[in-house]
Amino acid sequence: MADIMDIPEARAFILHWGEMGSEWGVNRSVAQVHALLYLSDRPRHAEDICEKLGLARSNVSNGLKELQSYQIVRRVHVEGDRRDHFVAESDLWDMLMKITAERKRREIDPTIQLLGELSESLDKRDDVPAHVRERVGRMHEFIGNLAGWYADVRRLPKSTLVTLMKLGSRVARLLPGSKTKT
């Protein structure tokens, strides 16, 4: 079987995933490590990852730690080899849910907390323009509602989520008062 890096399409995927990672706020090398592991049919050790991607060991080590914190890469042991090996989550829904949960924890939750504190502080002041108080309060409510919706959706079975995704905007037909045409 050909080495993964000998397949032009696999190399293109890994490079593109690295570029997209940068767009999504993820370090390029972290995204490339993830792409290599995702495409791999076997566990890989750090030295192998370094060699395949031409990355420094420190970049790979930091990338593996980051990917493990998202729970989309896990460490496994290979019999007869003392080195740690790594595999990526291959179920795309599980990967999406893990990434989303971690990003919410890191980005959305602190924002909701801060907006709540700011809104509470602004409500006690009468020297602040009403529109500032109102807009901070609306932002807090909006992001809080979004987080609540996310929590509701997250509890749905995977099969329901897949069906909803496939329905797309047609799901609006099911809502009372909807005049959406399909």
C-alpha cells in the first residue's frame, strides 16, 4: 500500500486542512497533524508525524496536546513499541460535536459570563447612555439563547441531527406560521 504522503490528493487535503485551520483560528501545523492522523489507517508516533509533515518535534508535540484537549485525537499504545502513538476520531459527527463543545467552553462561555457581569454592572448605573446598556443586555441575551439552543441540539440523537441537516431550510415548513417555500 502506498504511503499516505505519496498520494497527491492526501497531500492536498493535509495542506488545505492546515490552511483552513488558520482561517478557523487553529495553528496550521496542528491542523496538518490532525489531517494526517484523520487520513491514517493506523496509529502514528510523533517522530513519524514529524517526518511525514516536515515539522519540528516541538510543533508536533504541542499539536498533539492541543488535539487531545479537543478530544479529537487520542493516545494509544502499540504492542512491542514503547512510544506513544496517536489516532484521530474518524466519526465526523463525534468530531464536530467535540470541537463545538470545546470551542463553546473556551470562547462562548467566558463571553456569556463577562456580558452578564457587564450587563449587571450597567443596570446599576444611571450615567451610561441607555443604548449602551440595552445593547450589552441584548448581546448577553442573544448569546445566552444561542448557548441554550446549542445545549438543546446537542442532546438530540445523532440520527435526528443528520435528518435535520439533510432537511435544511425545509424544516421551517414544520413551524407554525411559516411561509417558507421549498
